[in-house]
Amino acid sequence: MKRYVDQGTERILKMGIALIGVMPLRLLHVAGIRLALILFFMWRKRRGVIIENLKLAFGPRLDKREMKRLYRGIVTNIGKGVMEDLKSPSLSDRHFSDIEVMGLNHLKDAADQGKGVIAVSAHLGNFPLIGRKLSLLGYRFNYIIRDPHNRLGVKLFEWIVEREGVNLIPDKPKNLCLKRSMECLKNGEILFILSDISAVSGGIYVDFFGHEVPTFKGPVTLSLRSGAPILPMFIVWDADGRQRIIIEAPLSLIREGRIEDIIYKNTSHIVKIIEGYIRRYPTQWWWVHRRWKRRREKRINQIDRM
């Protein structure tokens, strides 16, 4: 019975996406914003997560007025981004030509090395659009996706991005994920990794907004194993609503010392870059994740290693 329900729900969602595909994007933005504000007003638990995360990140200096401004901006961007994602399969290539790419030379130089590219990013802006844009520019693009509890949501995401020339690699089983990731890099492709979510297992604790949180070390270990350069890569909305992809220069990895310290220092560097973008664009990050759920206080020996 559950299978039939899931199949029926999937069909309804696809029909909804087809309907969204014929609607004007501006109208969808307005509808998405209003719907998100209503849903988060009703969804008290997730609203509480956003507020708690903001307090953990910015501390007591965040007054009520600023909290309200940030909260509204965050929910607004979530609603706008989700609607745009649902419409993206029907968007023309011309729409994506308007997305500016800064630092494309960094990507070209890294790709020319022939070892693939590890793109580290975050749930910032409308991040799924990065793959579509770079695919249109001729790059083979692969997402490593976390295996969420909502299988229907995964299928829906797959259905959307696979129509945009993007390949998905589930993070489980781990051995298969590693194998497919290495194959992508050997083939000179882009491997896109969201490095701002909590590692359930196999991660290391690094500083993020003043709290130590478990973080995936995959980007660093893959780079050390394959020789592929790591490029920080983000997409943001500008004040006029236009979107812009920012590709930074490849990271200069620390390679000397104990392997544990090498992984720790390089992973910390990646997380600090992500934190810097979140501080610069605070309303564009997905604060709905419980990033600090398994946090712990800083330890002196960890600080000394930096």
C-alpha cells in the first residue's frame, strides 16, 4: 500500500511541476515567498531551528529586530529558490545565460590538469542551478547527495536534475560512493560536494561560528588520493535579484605533517571559507539544517593545531 501511495504522490508532484513549468517565473517567486512564510509560521519546530541556529551563530549581539529581518529574508529566499528549482527543467538555456560566472578561469585551469575538479560548496543561494549552468558550459557535473529519510524527495530531485545534464551520486553505500567519485575525477569531471552539513559518522570536529561541529573530510581525502584540485564554488543572489556563481582559486593544501593534522587543517580551511560566505550573505543560507545539533566546546589542543 505504501508503494502505491508513493507512486501516486510522485505522479501528482510531477503533474504539479508540469503546471509550474508553464507559469511565469516572477509569479512563482511571489507565490513561493508567500507559501513559505505561511508554512514556516505553521511549522513551529522548523521555525524554532532557524531561530536557534541564528542565536548560536551570531550570539547575544543579534537583537530582536535583526533576528526578525534575517528570519524573514531566510524564509523568503527558501520559497523563491524552491519554486525556481521546480521550474528549472522548463527554463530555457537563455535564462541560464543571464547567470554570471566569476572566476571561470580558475575552473578552466583546474580542469586542464586532467585530474578532475572537487567543487566544495554550501546550501547557499539556489545552489542546484550551479550544475545546470556549468553543464551548459560543457563541463560534466556530478552531485554527491546525502541519502535523506524522504525517498520521495530524492526521486523528485533526481527527476529534476537529471533533465539538466547533471549526475547524482548517493553517499551510501560509502564504498560505492568512493568508487564512483574516483571514476568521475579520473574522467576529468566536476565532483560537487556540499560541505556545510553535519557528518553523522566518519567526520572530524572543526570550528564553525565558534562551535566545533562534525564535518565531512571527504573533499580533502579525495583530493589527497586523486590529486584533483579543490575549488570553493557558490551561487548568490545580488541586490537586484540577479544570480552570480563565484568560483574561487584552487586551495593550496597543507601536505606536511601527520595525516590527521593535514586533514584537520585543510578541512578547517574549507569550513572557514563557507562561514565567510554565510556571514556575507546570511539570508541566503539554509538555516533549517540542525548544523549545531552535535556541537561541542572548543578544546585547547584543537585550537593549537590551527
